[in-house]
Amino acid sequence: MFLSTALGTRPNPKDEDVVTQENPVLVVGAGPVGLSAAIALRSLGLPVAVLEADPEDQARPGSRALFVHRESLRLLDSGAPGLAAELTDFGVVWHTKRTLYRGREVFAKTYPKPAANSEAPFTSLRQVDTERFLRKTCEQVGAIVYWGTRVEQVRVDPTGVDVVTGDGQTFSGSHVIAADGARSTVRRAVGITMSGGRSEGFHTTVDIADPDFPQERLFHYHHPALGGRHVMTVPFAGGFQIDVQCAPTDTEAEFSTPQAVRRWLPKVVDGRHLENVLWISSYRFNQVIADRFADPHGRVLLAGEAAHLFPPLGARGMNSGIADAFDAADAIALARSANNPIREAAAIVGYADRRRAAALRNNAAVSQALAHLRPQQWHASARQRAAAALSPVVPRFGTWLENATYGPRTAPKQSGRY
């Protein structure tokens, strides 16, 4: 099978040999997960073409993932040495965490700064910046992105995949990594269903430009100036984000419009920040997981939000998607080099089983965090009040209030890459 010429960004002459090789791997979606998959595939010497529905210059709206975890940085660096350093040099690593309960501090900790040239525990930057670094790396490693190339049909058989785009072009390859998001066209085309539901309530997030904002993460249980709603402020490179957990009776008109933000934001931070708002968005918590992570032929592998959606507590969304991307690349490389159909199938099944199990673990952890943040029973709220009252004399109660907002840690190592 060969990759046909498609409309969109033309390959550079030096890359022409990459995209015309027989049986490339097709990646659908040029968000952080799709771009990570392309980098991983190229690090294994595989030809790859990335198909993205949006034009190259289209702004990606909304306030999205901020954190790149240590494990994700390791994976990205395994695909492109030096990429982790670029991300951490641009992003910020805040060293102080504070938690307040009804305006009174119950937890505070400042961590020592990492030594020079040491591994960062994470880096915090807006997703648009993360994608900018990933795009540049894709260009460097010869992973071509075909912008404005919307996938409409997917045809799968035991020997490969054909992807038909909206302009009538056909891309053919050995496998597809579907990284085309929550409304994945590829997932629907191969008949994979998802199970789960949506949590009650919504959150409002506001991104604000301020390079001098204190490098600390601050979480308020029951912020006294916002009627007892939970509020979190988190720094990122060049600014900070405010997240408000709205009450079940709140409406988006009351919290998520520019006019609403002008009313409540000065109650949380200095009113001067109103002039530097970058983005306002609201979101609801979906908790859904694909019923399987690969099609029956083992040619289409789901990754990122095409495979799972869960609330951002603990920054599990994009980071688990990056782990999906690298594991998918490794599985495809193993399948393509297998010398018999049984080993080929086992490589893809192994991916699907591992990553679905990881998604279930992440979802369970998020469910615990949500139960803590939105307690449904009186004794859960009473436990929090008691912990806050006792935290000055029993510090571990303050530590529990700090940690419980993220849910329990899942298995830290999610790929064999490092």
C-alpha cells in the first residue's frame, strides 16, 4: 500500500522519501497525543503521516492541559532526545503548594528546587505551547502533518487500512493510531463504542497572563469570597489559571461569561488581572472509556481522548494520552516486524489490554477525587471539617486534605520505553 498525495502542507523535498514509502503508519489528529505518536514512530524508524482536519494556522480554543508529568517528559525524550529539556526550560516548575479550608491554611509545603541538569518532576505550560514544541520536533524528525485533511471514511482489512478524506484522497498504511479526540471519526468508523457517563456540575477556568505571578499552587476548599465554592490557582509559563468548581445550581451565565468573570474574579485575585484574561471556558466532567482499544483486525489503535475521557484531576488526560501514543508506536513496530500472524496479533492485543487497564485505573482514581470534592454524604463532609480543624496539631490531616483532591496515585510507569 502507498500513501497518495493529499491536499494540505506539502512535504519538504528531503521528506518526500518518508511519506512515499510503502505501508506508512497513519496518525489521525495533530494534537499533543497524535504528535507524540508521530515522534515515537519516527524514533523507531517507521514512516508516518499525520492527518489533521484543521488548517495549520487555526487557533485551538479553550483552556486545556497544563501539566506535562515526569513520565511523559521521559517518554518524549526517548523519542526525541532534548525535547524534555526544551519543554522544561520554557515551562515552570512551581515549588510551593498551599491548601486552605474556608480561608484558613491547613497545608503548606515548599520543595527544594531541582539541581541544575536534574530531571524535572513536571513542567507547567499551556497546551498550545506544548503543541508548538511537538510540531517543531515532528518537522525535525520527518513526520509530515497534512493540515486541512479531514478523515471521513476508514476501511480496514487483515492486511492494512485505507483512510478516505473529505476531498476524496485516499491514504493507505499498515496501521492507524486514532488520536482524533473525543468525537473520534476513526473510532466511530470502526464501530468501537464507549461506556461511562457524565458527572454533575461544571467548572469555569480562566487563563490570565502574568509572568510575575507567584510560583505556587493554591487550593481553596470553600472559598469564603465565592460562596463556599472550591477554587484553585495554578501557575503556567507566562501566567496562571483559576479554576472554580461551580455549585449544582449555578449557571454558566453566572460564572463563565466575560461579564460574570469581571464580577467574581476580583474576589479571588487582584482586580488588575481583569485586563490580562487570555481565555475563559467552562467544562463538565465526562468519565467514559472505549470498550476496546483496537479494532478486530488489529489495524486501528485508539489513543488519548479517542479512547478515554476523564476529569483533569491529577492531570491524567493528556499525560495518559502520551503514554498511549508511545505504547501504540511500540506495539505497531513489534507487529510490523513479527514473522507470523500470531505474534503480530499479540502485539496489538497487548497494547489494547495494557492501555485499557491504565484508563480504568485512572478513572477509578478520578472517581475517588470527585467523591472527595463533591461529597454526597454528610459524613464525608464532616470528615473534611474535622481534618481541617485538627490540621494545626496533626499535620497529616492537612496532608490528606491536600492529596485527596487528586485521587490516589496510579501505577507511575506506563510504558516500557524508559
